[in-house]
Amino acid sequence: MPIFSIVHTTKYEYENPVVESMNEIRIFPYKCPDQEVLQHELNISYSPLMHTFYDYWRNKVGTFSISHPHKELVIENKLLIRTTMPNLLQINFHSGFDELNQEMQGQLKLLELSRPDKIDNKDSLNELLSTISDGSHSIAMIVERTSDVIYKKFRYVKGITSIETTVDEILLHGGGVCQDFAHLMLQLLRSMSIPARYVSGYICPNKNGMRGEGATHAWVEAYIPGYGWTGIDPTNNTWVTNAHVKLALGRNFRDCTPVKGTFRGNSKQHLSVNVSIGYEDGNSFQETNDVQTQVNIRPMSEIDIHMFGSQQQ
């Protein structure tokens, strides 16, 4: 059972002072049997009062505001966490759609998570679906093949997508980052009526060379009949075991955004996200991802309200 030391720092810098910064964070470790929180320390600029609650998906959410003028906001999240999943999973590769349909009866959340979104490029999506299943495979096999298709057909490229990128755009680009691959996999699985949910967190591969280290990561959990929710990471084409740390889950990224909010002011904004991961063997990994966002500057007599958030890599 590995132990990881994670420091996740989100830093907003403003060219001019801003006011009434309203913020919402989902960077608390998700409560589940697969991980154990040994230490957790959260530091926020100006030490604002925070209100916490659990949302529809059982994510712990924190909200806070900073009313006075400020040119910087830093949110530092420090975790010492032990993951408890085994390296080898005993996934049920025998159950198919008959068993899945039986288990979904009357389960409103499963039904909700099996409904695909509307997209325009149905031809490209159907082409991918035709390579995944002919209807004779088990649910677990279909999930595994879906991850494999995404991993082999789509390029991992930073900077060509954003937090607003749609599945139609991912199909057009033919690439993206973990957030995009998770959204594409959700659309494919749900198009086959398989319940699936988006997961936000960290990947801690140490020397394994998996993609997505150094930022908040995203993957998918699919519902396997006779087994339950099972994580799979299409960015790395692997089932999720003890190298992943879970923060939040939901229908899509919007339900799991680590940090988002608004502010008032006429100012350009610079966002940087730094994630440092320390391992038990003394190795560590650290990377900073810069996101430059710009807004139109108006006369100071006018006040703009701006939304901000960061993409998962």
C-alpha cells in the first residue's frame, strides 16, 4: 500500500487589483475504501472563512470569498495519502448486458450516467463504436476495448484543447489531454448504455512513465455488473489501481472542477498550477503548468465579472 506526499498549488495573479472573488474548490480527497488520508493541510491567501458541504455526487466542496482588493490568490493543498487498492484487480469479465440491465433496474443514478450527451459528429462516433463491440463481449471487455481504441487512435497533446472543449471538437482534433479522453470515453460507453462517470484526481506513477503526472488528472469509472464501479484511465490505457488518488467524481468535468470562481475587476489574469508528488523511495516529481487567460480591458468606471478555472492534463 503506497504512500504519496502531494502538494497542489493553484496561483492566480492579476494585473490590476480585483475584488469580490468568489471561489469553489473540490480538492478534498474523496471518501472511499480505496484510499486513506494520513494528513491534509489546506492554505489559502488571506485565510478566508470556508463553508463546506457534500454535493449530489458525495464530493466534499469548499466555498469562500475574498471581498477586499487583491492582486494574487494562492490555494495550496497538501496531502499525505495511502492508496489501498491491490495491484491486480479481480474484475468480472463474464457478465454482459443482461446482467447490467437487471442491476440498473430502479437505480436512478445508474440510469442518469448511462445517458449520452447530444453531439453533431455521430458518424465519427459510430465509426469508433463499430471497432469496440459487436454485442457479444462482456461489459468489462467493452470498457477495456474502449480505452484501448482511444489510446491508440488519439494523440496526447497539450495546448490544443481547453476546459470548454466538446466531444465534437475532440473528434475533430484527434487528440487532447486526459480531460478530453475521459469525456470521449464517457460518450462512447454511454452510447452503448453503459453507466460511466468522470473522476478527478492525481496520478502517481513514479518510474512507470505514465502520462498526466504533474497536474490534476482525469479518468473514468465504469459500472461492471457483478463487480461495481471500476476505474479505467484511457490516457494510459490501464485499469486504475493504487497509483491514482481520487478527489471528486460526477457526470463530467463541470461536476469535478478542482478550483473555479468569479471576480470583479478590469484585469488580465494569469493562472499557474503546480503539482509536486513525493514517493516513499525518496523520488519526487514536480511540474508547473501555466495557463494565460486574457480579458478585454474596459474603462475603470465599468466593472467586469470573470469566470476562471483550470484544465486537467
